[in-house]
Amino acid sequence: MAFQVVELTLDADQNVVDRKVIPYPYPTRKDAVDAIESVVTTFPQSGYQSENDSWWAETVLASGSP
């Protein structure tokens, strides 16, 4: 079974405002997790939520950006 990674962008109220499926299916869960972890660690703040088996990352917007 292949594993697919989906990136969600949330607004300040935690509503999904963008959904992007990463086009590359990973052959194992470990491959998908390794890819996710390599990306989220590049953000200023990131982590893992065991309650729903998901990762999160926050960006810091420049002053005056929406």
C-alpha cells in the first residue's frame, strides 16, 4: 500500500483554506514520515500530534502580510 502526503493550510480560526496533495506516493509509511519530518523541521516552529497522527508547522509572516 502506498502512502500519500497531504499538506493543509489553515487560517487563524483553524479552517482549511488550501489543500495540496504531494504528487509522489511513498511506498512505506516510514518513507512518508521521513519526508514529512525533513520538511517540517525547516520551519521556525513544528511538531507532531499523536492524537491524530499528524505533523504541524508554522511560518512567521512578515509585518504587514495577510
